[in-house]
Amino acid sequence: MAKRAENEQPQKAFGWAARDPSGILSPFHFSRRDNGDDDVTVKIHYCGVCHSDLHILKNEWGFTKYPILPGHEIVGFVTAVGSSVHKFKVGDRVGVGVIVGSCQTCEICEQSLENYCPNVIFTYNSTDHDGTNTYGGYSDMIVVHQRFVLQFPENLPSDAGAPLLCAGITVYSPMKYYGMTEPGKHLGVAGLGGLGHIAVKIGKAFGLKVTVISTSPKKEDDAINKLGADAFVLSSDPAKLKAAVNTMDYIIDTIAAVHPLAPLLSLLKMDGKLITVGLPEKPLELPIFPLVLGRKLVGGSDIGGMKETKEMLDFCAKHNITADIELISVDNINMAMERLAESDVKYRFVIDIANSLSPS
């Protein structure tokens, strides 16, 4: 007979989890492993709410393992370190992102691309080395191998900085890899949500001309006057769309719902790149003629390795880039999920774990 989650490991822990595809979260007692020689134990203070959390809570991707305790944008303070840990000490402010493990020995891991390791271990909804399920950051504490813990830059706030650990690296990594960093080039950002609004800020910090592409006219004022975008294209307006045809060097597509790619491809110049980082639950239709006739490229990207994530945090600290957040208490998480499903957040929910999570 399988052990109950609260008895699997030695350390008692507490958080909020969902037990079925309704996705409704409620208090959940579980356990964490003891702090090993290479481990860091973190008392969680803040955790961002990612659209991936919503997909997995409702099993929209088809591989959720219940009970599911989400959260992979974690900032907190070190409470214990193992005997082999020298980079961190008790009291340090640290971050934990989307991954908490990998094989650490393959060619991919040796390139510091742990996120692409065939044996990557995600912060939640994954199987750890000891065969137990991983549980995320909607909880009071977490134990993580030191390789997957990051020093958090001094001048980044814990709450508004937390979403950088997923949303920030998700847009930073493809911009670096696909060469979308040349000052003066034109970047389109499709979708102005948790990922998109950070893509605008990072794009501007790289010196790009940035245009937001959205179906919502209500987002134009925010895009330009609040986030610093240079222009706004209302993709639901054929005339506005036509005026922007063949004007962009790159587009980063952050849209998490099923949507047509043809309009986005039309906005790209010859040799333009459309890089998708959103994760719709169904396949997208890819028209081939625009690719062939314009020598265009469609690519993808998935967060980044630990070295690049640290680079991104330092870049954001240097340029004062943080997420625009709405801070919530943990008992408002189900309301937040409903609003997230309706794209009713500007632009990232962050749970105030330290001040609202208490065992019941």
C-alpha cells in the first residue's frame, strides 16, 4: 500500500494542492526529504502563478499526477545547507525555478542546458530521483539540490522578481539563442500576459524596437504608456494587421491558447523568425507557403539552463526589470485561477506565502 504524501518523507510540509481535474486547490499536508549533503532547504516567501500551473491543475496537457501542488517561481530564504554546499549559507535569499533536477552527466547537462536533459526533474508534477512525486512552491518550504538553486540579486524585489524564474527566462533564452538581441531590429511580442509583458521590457533593454500584437484593444495603452512598447498592432483589425505586414525581424509568440500562425508569419520580413514559447493544449496549424516564400523560420524554446537563468536574473537586475504583479494571499488562489483563465490579470499573480500560508 502506498504511503500517504505526508508520510513519504521525514520533513512535514504544508501547502495547497488539487486532487482532481476540477483544479480546485485546498490545504494539503505532505512531506519533503531531509536536507542531504548537496541540498539546500528554502523557506518559501513568494511564489508566482504561471499559466502552466493552470494547464496542469486541470490536466489540459494530459499528464497530470494527482495530487498536484503547483508553483515554480519561488523566492525564499535558506534555512539549511548540506556539507557539500559552499555557494549558499543560511539566511541567503534564493530562487528556485521550473526544474529541480537532471542527470547532471549527459552532454546536454555539461552544456548547462539542464532543462533539455532527457531526465529533467520538474519542480512539480515530476518524479524525483527517489521515486516520489515532486511538489511545488504553493507551500511553506522546499528541499532542492544546490545546482538548481540561484542566488537572488540584491536589488530585485522578492515578490515582483519571482516571476522572472519562469516568465523571465522563458522569453530571455530564445531571444539570446535565436539572435533576437541586435539593437535597432524590430521585435513583435504576440500576447500581452505574464510572458509578453516581460518580453517587452527585456526587448527594450536589448535596444530593440518593440511592437505588441494583441487581439485586445484595451491593452494598447498599457503596452505603450506603461510597459514602453514602441507600437501596438490590433490583430483582430484586418486594416491594422495589413499595415504591419513585412515589418518585423522577429516575433516571440507567448500566446497560451490555440491561435492562427498565418497572421503572425505575414508580419515578418524575409528571413524573419517566429519563436513560440506559449503552450496551447492542442496543435497549431502551420502554413508552409509563407515559410518557403519568405525563407522564414518557426522555432520553439523551453525556459533555460541554470547558467543562463542566472545570467537573466543579473540582466534584469542591471536593467531594473521586474514583473507587474498582483499580490494575493493563498486562500485567494482559486479565484486567481479563474481570473487567469480569463486573462484577467496585469500581469502576474504572486502568492504571499510567508504572510498567508498556515497549516490548518
